[in-house]
Amino acid sequence: MTAAAWRATLAATALMALVMGGRAAFGLFVSPLNGATGLGLAAISFGFALAQLASGVVQPAIGTLAERHGAARVMALGALVLAVSNAALLGAGSVWSVTGLLVLAAVAGSAVGSNAILMGEVGRRVPAEQRGFAAGIVGAGGSAGQLVLGPATQWVIGVQGWMVAMGALAALSLAALPLARMFARAPGAAAAAAASRAAATPVRETLREARFWIISGAFGICGFHVGFLATHMPGVIERCGLPPALAGTWLAVSGAANIAGSILIGVAMKRWASPPLLVALYLARSLSIVLLLVLPTSSTTMLVFGVAMGLSYMAVLPPTVHLLGHHFGVERLGTLFGVVMVVHQLGGFAGAWLGGLAAAATGSDTVLWTIDLSLAVVAAALQWPMMRHARPRSLVVAAGAAA
């Protein structure tokens, strides 16, 4: 990759770490918020679920704004709003104020470091044959953020309380401001981008393609899984009778495995096509859930599960981005992936909300694990129609080099 492509990739990696790490750490605030406000687990879970949904619904619009006005401006505004909304949660006490601020923070986080913006910006700057590897590095950034911010937030909550930890996350959001400058447009870039968009296939035609909705549907199932884990994994650990402090360690362990999984999938994409890789990832996720359900409950079992989940957690992102770019081009990748993220966050909404409802009603998470297991098998099955559209990896690389 060129120096400019590397700079963009590393800046996107840092932004992904900031946003995804903070989003993963937010699950640690479910119990403290519930205790401080007395709103109840179901109400708090609904707020988190609605935030998951909102962060997806706005991504097509955010991707379009970034394409028209520049990603740097959108990211900078999002960073400011994210800091303010996180800080305002310290004084929230009603269902509507907590829910509204969670939604606002999620929308602002999408503007700072959504997959739609970051993958679109990196995809335009990186050669076609190296996009999978670059996407893997960016995905690893989200894992690195979880690895650092998960245990750090848990430690601050334990030592200084949840309000200090929330204030620290609010201040940390401002670190996105200098990183956003890396995506400032060069003179004349706006006109070139507009011409490229005009020559691209209209979005509405792409939305009529069955392949697009197959890709989106599988990623939506991934969203269900991510929404449930991000919101309720600390609660799952508590309901299993394990020490609450294990949640921070679990986030760190799964985050470290996430880094490995994201980088490994980027390397694997140089050799194998995306659909079979996605089949393997979703089936591996299914097997991990089966093992969690059948093995004796212990801290070791939970941490091994964290490793298994981490290896597939963000690894589905690079093949999904590659499939979109391969089938529909990169000119409107930000907007198209924004639509895919709507479906992803619809799944996240269902996972976060239903996880809270099931836990409140039954005191157990078995129902949600069973649903998650079934959906992971469905996501693997959805990749089979894409097999006939996949070209050998050597042809993809050659086409990218020729372009």
C-alpha cells in the first residue's frame, strides 16, 4: 500500500478502536445505571436496544453526508456530540432521558467511526487486491479498543465508581478530532468524488438485487449476536454466579482474540473467496455456543468462550465489505454499507432488547443462546447462494491489479 493508504488505514483503525471499544464498554454500565435510576433491567435494555437500532438506521444518511461533504467534517461533529451525550448521562434519571441520550450517543458514535464511513474511506484509498487485508486491520482496531477500554472501564468503575468512568469515556471521545483530519479532502477531490458517484450504478438499482439482501441478511444475524453480547455479557456472567469483575477480563480476552481473528481473516482473504470464509466463521460461532451450553459453568469455560467468540466477532466484517465491493463497486460503498448496517443494527436491536426481556422473565440466558445458535446456522446457509458468484482468488487479485 502507498503511504497515504497506510495513513488512512491506521487512522481508521484508531477511530474504530475508540468507538467500538467505548461501545463494548457500555455494557458495563447496564447494572450501575439500573441501580442508580431504579428503572429496571427491561427498561434499560430497551434503551440500549433502541440505541443499537438508531446507530444502524442513520448510517446510510451518514455515509451519504460523508461522500458529499467530506468524512472529516462528519467525524468531527460526531466526536463533539458523543462527548456531550456521554457526559449528560451522569444527570439522567428518567426512562426518556436515559433512552434519548443513549440513542444520541449511538448516532454520534456512528458519525465518528461507523463501518460505513471507515470502510468506504479506506476502500477508496487502498488498491483492490489489498482491501481485504486493510479491512482486517481496521476491524482489529475495534478489537483493540475492546481489549483496552473493557478492563480499563471495569477498573475505573470498581475504584472510582461508574460516574467517573462515564466521564472518562466522554473526555476520550474528543481524541477523534485530530484523527478525523486524516480524512480531509484534497483540493479538487470533491468534484472527482461527485463525478465518480454520478458514473456509479444508482443505489436504488442495487437495492433490487437479491445478492445485496443475502449479504445484508447474514450481517443482520451477526448484529443480533453482537447486540446481545455487547449489552448483556456482563449480566450473563453475573447470572452464571461468577464474579462480576470477570466481565472486564472477558472483554479483554475476547478483544485480544478479535485482533487475531481480524488480521487472520485479512490474510486468508488473499487466498480464499469470501463466501466460504463466512460459512466457516458462522459455523465456528455456532460450535462455540454449543460448547458454552454443554460444558460446566466456570471462569475458565467463560474465558475460553470469549476466545472462541473473539476469533469470529469482527472477522465477518472484511469478507462482508469485500462482497459488497466485489459485486457493486466502491464508488457508493459508504452508502451501501450504511444500508447493510441498518439491517445489522436491526439485528442488534433484537439481540439487546430480547436479551433483557428473556433474562428478566426467566432469570436465565438459555433462550437467547438457543436463538443465537439457530441464527448463526442460518447465516452460514445464506452464504451458499453466493458461492456461484465467487471468482477464484487469483482472478480477483489479477482484476484488482489490472484496475
